[in-house]
Amino acid sequence: MVRAEIIERQNEIKQTPMLERIESMREMLRAAGDEAQELRHLPAWAAKEMAANGLYRYALPAELGGEDVSAREQIENVELVSSIDGSVGWCTHINSEINGLVVRRMDRALCDEVFDDWDALVCSGLGPPNGPNPGRTAKREGDGWRLSYQGSFASGCHNATWNFVMSPVVMNEETGEGAENSFMVPRGEFEIVDTWDTAGMRGSGSHDVRMDGTYVPPEHLLPDRPLAPSEQWDNPTFRNPCHAVYNKSAVALGVCKGAIEAFIDLANVKTPWGLTSPLKDMPQVHYRIGEAQATYMAARTFVLDTQDAMEEHLGWTKASEGGRLEPEWDVFWPAYLACAHSAQAVRHVVGIINNTAGTTGSRMDSPLERHLRDAHQSATHALISWRHYEDLGKTFVGHDPAANYMELRRA
């Protein structure tokens, strides 16, 4: 079990609802986002403060010192942080999410080892490596493995205490097929390769991580399908195939919320060059604010309602006690479509808002400029990209769904 102090600390801080905790951190999170833009990763002091307030633990089961929150609560938490700063919201989402994902089928002793540290933060670089690398292979060595690996998009890696490497992207050197295990690699045994130099989500620190001949002992191994539906935790989130998807949707929704708020603030003070009427008095501006709010609220409702339906369908008891291990397709596809739609709708809305703001929205000191970059970046993520319109759409005319939809294959 995790130490009693971990449980006691979590019981104490959760007396204050998470959304209230986030609001109390608003100025700190904004400052963290500004510094992250320069560093291209979240500063260590900010990660410590966020961990202190439970922003990385809330998706964990209560038995591991988490808050065992629902999908709706996760979405609301991530959305609020992302409305303050997109990169900070991304780190909140990805690291709380991966913390929750890796325990799905993790041995309880390893769960306790990883999360007995209050500041536990798991990153995972599962994308294709950037530049020269040691390959993506593993070789049996006794009861463990010798791992050579490099992967991209390891958001939050500078503050991570563990790195998660998933078997489908690691080949067994002897068989040429996916390794029979996934891997947990502690801090100090993986290297960060500086590859994240982007415009959108610039402060997320989504660099490559590298392991070159790292030994992974048997006690740090996970099953080859580590993100398959959990059979050990009651919360349906651990059986929800949209877990890694709805959190990314929440970042996009938060960026949109922040952009609308920033534009309303601007409209109350700006008179465009060459005109006599302030933005707030222009009918075109009224129209665009109304359209933006309607699109944002509709997308948000679509996501929340379909995730609520998913959790009700799966049930709040593990499969062995009456819950469903997996959802029916008719419950799954609306939940996934909602997540992809929200990211694409946000990209559209934030672009219109930025255009309506005029040159002000392009200036580096304007929050609208960062919101624009972050909205476009979030909408490119593979799990919520425009391609899902096609992949899901073809099922409506009789084609079979892609095999990977009903089981998470990546964070």
C-alpha cells in the first residue's frame, strides 16, 4: 500500500474542490505558462506547486492517494487550467492522464512503488523518434529486458519521475514482433533529447526521451496490453476507451474558453485603427461572439453528455462485480466523435476570434496569439484529428470500425 501520509494528504486537500484549487492558482499558472514559453517546458517550481495541489493525482484511484474522479470532473479540471494557459493545461491533462492509464493493469506492488511519491508524474514518449536514435528494441535478459528506445511527444518529461514505454512500439530483437511486456523506467535512467521547438503548445516540453541499453527489472514490467480495460478498479474511467481522448478534447475546449474571454476583454477597450466605434459596439463583433459561444458550448455539451453516457453504460463497479468491461459500439462512437469534433470546432472558432481582433491578436503580448497557436496544435493530435470524421463516418455506411478504436493503444 502507499504510505498512510499519502492518503491523509489527499483526504485533506480534496476538502477544497479541485476547481476552487485551480482558481486559487490562476496567477501562478499564468506565470508558469509565460515561463514555459521561454523554456519550452514547464518549470520545475510550477510542477511542484501543481503536484502539491493534486493536479497530477486526481485521476488515480483513492487507494493510491488519488481522487478517483469521473470523466466529467477530469474534463472540467483540464478545461479550466487550459483556459488559463494551453501548455500548462496540456501538462495537467497528459500527466494526470498517464498516471491514471498506467495503473489499469499494473501489478499492485508497482502501483504502490510509483505512487508512494507524492510528486509522482509519469511521461510517455510514444511517437516516432526525431533524428538519430538507438532504435526501438528490447532483448530478454534474465527475468527483465535490456531496452533501447527513443520516442517523441514525451510531454512533461522534464518533471517526470517515471517514463512509460508501451510494447507495441518496441520490438523483441529475437522475434521481430512486439515485446511481450511494456516498461516503466525511473527518472535517471532515461535521457531527454531536445526536439520540441514548436509554435503551438510550446511550453508543454514534449521532447523525445531516450533509453540506450537500459535494463528494466521484472518488477518494473507491465503487460503487453497495459491500457486494456482494467479489471481491478471500480471507476469506469479505467475501462473507458476514450480516456486519453476526452482529456485532449478538454484542452481544446479550455483554449477556446480562454480565447473567448480574452476577446471579450479586448472588445471592451479597443477601437480599431481608422474607425470611430469600439469593437463592443459593432454588430459584426456581436455576431461573432454569439457564434463562438454557441459553438463552444455545443461542443462542450456533446463531449460531457457522451462521456456521462459512457460511464453510466460501463457502471461504477468492476466487470467481475457487474460492470461492463467494454462499451457497446453504439455508446462508444458518439463519445469519440464528440472529442474529435470539439478539437476541430475549437480550431475554427479561435481562428475567427483572432481574425476579428485584428492586428492585436497577432502580437506576441496578446493572449489571443497564444490561444491561436495552441488551438491549432491541439487539433493536430492523432487522437482528436480531423481524420476521425472519415474513420468514424465510414462506419455509418456499413464499413467495419478500425480495430484500435475499442482499446487504447497510446496516451
